[in-house]
Amino acid sequence: MNKKKLTYKGKVVTISTDTYRNNGCLAIILTYKDGEREVITTNLNSPLQSATMAFLDTNNHPTIEKWIQDHGFGLPLGYSERSGFCDYPLYTIFIPAL
């Protein structure tokens, strides 16, 4: 687990990765000092998801794209998928940068 201290929405967080149980695809998790955890990706069960490509949860985290890009953690691939009323952008994630 990465121990680098970052700030997200004015709070100190650490960032880590895991995988979704049903398909083994990348999940990115922010953990706050108080132990609260938030998953900033969403699992759409898309064949495009992988160990290095993930859909960012812009529905629950509207500023997450800018945060990911500002920290050099990933880049948009110019593609999104819809689930319900939301479109989720697909990103390539630079795992070593996390």
C-alpha cells in the first residue's frame, strides 16, 4: 500500500489499489486519516477495464478527473461508458505513480 500523503477535498489521504472481486479489474481507493475509505473508480464490467485501465467515478467524485491528472496518476482515453444517468470516463492509470 502506498504511504504517500496526498490531499483530496482538503483532507489528507493515502491512495492504494485493489481489484473488483467479480472480474479482477483495477479499483482505486482513497483512505482518510480517520480510516474512512472511498473507491474513486466504478466497476462497469466492461471488457475495456483491466489492471491498468479504469472508469473514474465522476458521479460521486466530480473533481476526480482533474485530481488524477494533476497528480500524474493517469490520462483519459477519450472514451466513456454510461450507467444509469451518468457517463464514466475511461482512464489509463499509471500504477507506479500511485
